[in-house]
Amino acid sequence: MGRAKKVVLAYSGGVDTSVCIPYLKQEWGVEEVITLAADLGQGDELEPVREKALKSGASISLVADAQESFVTDYAFPALKANALYENRYPLSTALARPLIAKLLVEAAVEYGADAVAHGCTGKGNDQVRFDVSIAALNPDLKVLAPAREWGMSREQTIAYGEQFGIPAPVKKSSPYSIDRNLLGRSIEAGPLEDPWTEPLEEIYQMTKAIADTPDTPAYVEIGFEQGIPVSLDDQVLAPVALVTALNERVGQHGIGRIDMVENRLVGIKSREIYEVPALSVLIQAHRDLESLTLTADVTHYKRGIEETYSQMIYNGLWYSPLKAALDAFVNETQKRVSGVVRVKLFKGVATIVGRKSDKTLYTPDLATYGADDQFDHKAAEGFIYIWGLPTRVWSQRTRE
């Protein structure tokens, strides 16, 4: 089934993407497979992954260090929009997909490939994110998805790979499907498919169990400049270093676990577990700083934009005209979102306990109830009369 001569394959080193290499060549007549593994801070040593691709039949095996771009160009724009899918999930996995798609397209151009490929199945969201992102970046490229079409069970997939020298997993496969990057971990499948089943503690790696967390609270001060986090406790840090350090500090207190049933784009509900220590606290702190520095109308209007923004990321529309337009709006709102937020970390809970900013709109002599009060109380009566006039007229007319 020849579809392309040269293909760039998104490669993780797992069973499915490894088997994709011989499958593309044997079943679909692809002449050359180039693999690309993206280092997004997942913590794995990628040299063995690179070598495995070559042993599995790849002609070239690429490894791209994309951690800085992942945080700066994807995570932080989403943070400025307080992006939470269904008001809970901070899109840690979804944000990686448009970046990987971009890397695939760039590699395809560099190596003269006429197609790109991924190992996504037909039930998940990632297939949509990859396919749509690739189409947006280069609509002339073909997109191949062998795992969506081959119809093999995991056992059959392993057996197929063994025919071409791809070793079966050494140990019994975990019942869970896990994805990890610098922003967090997602865990699904196995026992978690029953929404009533409590997750076992063994599935967590980035966050401590509450019983194992410190018995005294810790505090962290997060500094922002125009909506972007730049420092922890007055120490200026580069983006990757800041997220890494905050993941460790927040995770020590058991903060950042999410257990939810979410609505997938393909129409099914899925029970998902997420660990997102740094990202969850950053969004909480950033939103709080906005309450200090944005006007009421901007804050309220932005909440609707944030919902749309989150859905677009989740649904694979990172590279779209509406997303670009929303970015322009969000970036305009962030010009005044600079300051410091103080967060208390204790027993699984992050609590904002202080905030300050040179751009603050909080005016003490208007807010105070003390002797320094400068608010004109007499003006309130006229305001209330005008504000309530439509309601008063409605009430009079409906009683006639």
C-alpha cells in the first residue's frame, strides 16, 4: 500500500511507534523512514531511543531538544490565557502536540520527505492534534497513521514487531498508559477505566502522598513580568529552570493532582489522572495577579476568551486564525500583569496569601473602612438610583 516514498515518523521508542517503522515499509511500501524523538523534559535518556529506532529499521534517527521552546512558545502563552480545559485540566499533554507537529514538518522539509507519520490510535485526541496541526503548517504533506488502521491488538503488535527484530518489552507491561513531559504526567487506562476506582498511590511520581508531605507549610513567591513567570523567591530563573524547580517544590507538598472524567473531542468520555504541580500553581497565581492589575470589564470578558482558548488547544487548533486573534487579545491584556504572588504550600493545597504590583489598581484610600477613607459615600445614592432605574420601571409596569 504505497502512500509515500520518504516519511518522518514521530517516535517515542515504545512498541507502537517502533512497529510503525517496519509496518510502513513492509505494508505501505515506504522506502525510507526517518524518526524524530522530541525531548520535552520527559526525563528519559533519549540516546537509547535514538539507537532503537535505527535497529528497528529507520534510516535516520533524530532527537530534538525542544524543552525551551515547549515552555516559552507553548506553555507560557497558555498560562497567560489561564488555559484550563473544562476548568480543570491545564493541557500539559495537549500543549506538546503542536510543537511535535512543527518539528515533524520542519524535518520533512529538511530531509525532502513527502509525508509524516505518528503512532496515534483512532480513539484519542492526539491524532486530531497532529493531523490538524500538520495540515495547518504544510497542507501538501501527507499524514500517515498506521496504528489507526492496522487493527492489531497489543499482543499482535508485539508479535509483528518481533518478526522484524523489535524485541518485546522485557517486563510485564504496565496496565496504565502514561505520557510525561516537563509540564506534567497524564495517566489513564487499566484499573482507572472504572471511574469509581480510587487511583493507587503507585501511579504518582511528581507529587507526594499527603501522608508523606511536610507537617509545616512552605511559601514561594512567584514573580511575573507581563504575564510571564520570571522568578521564584526573588531569584530570576530561565523558563525551563523555573518550571523544573517549581515542580519539585510544589510536588513535595502533594499539590497538583487532578482526577477527572473529561470529554474527548472524538465523542467519548475518558477518566484521566494528571500530575501538574508547577502549572497548576502558576495558573492560580497568575489569575490572582490579574485580579490586582486588570480592570473589571477586561477580567470578566477575558474569562470567556479563556474558555474558548482552552478548547482550541484541546481540540488541536493551535495553528488557526482564531487562536492567533485570541493571542493578540490576551497579549494586550498582559501588559500590566507584572508583580509578585505569595503562595502557601501545605498538605495538598496551594493558597494565595499575598500579592503586590507596581501596576496595581487596588487603591487603599478607596478600599479602606478606616479614617483614611476617600470614597464619596454620598455619590452612591445617585448611582444606585440610575443603576436600578430599569428594574424599577419594569416592576411598576408589570404591576399595572
